[in-house]
Amino acid sequence: GMVLDVQQELREAGTLRINYSSKREIPS
């Protein structure tokens, strides 16, 4: 996103990582 929204970007990135990790942990 924009330079002024760095913290927001990090929050979204962290959320994506958490969701991705959670999905990987769950055996489909």
C-alpha cells in the first residue's frame, strides 16, 4: 500500500501469515 500505511501493511501481512499457517496446519 502507501508509505503512510506501513503499520497497516504489516498488520495485514501478519494476518495473512497467520491465516496461511493455520490453513497449512489443518490437514485437508
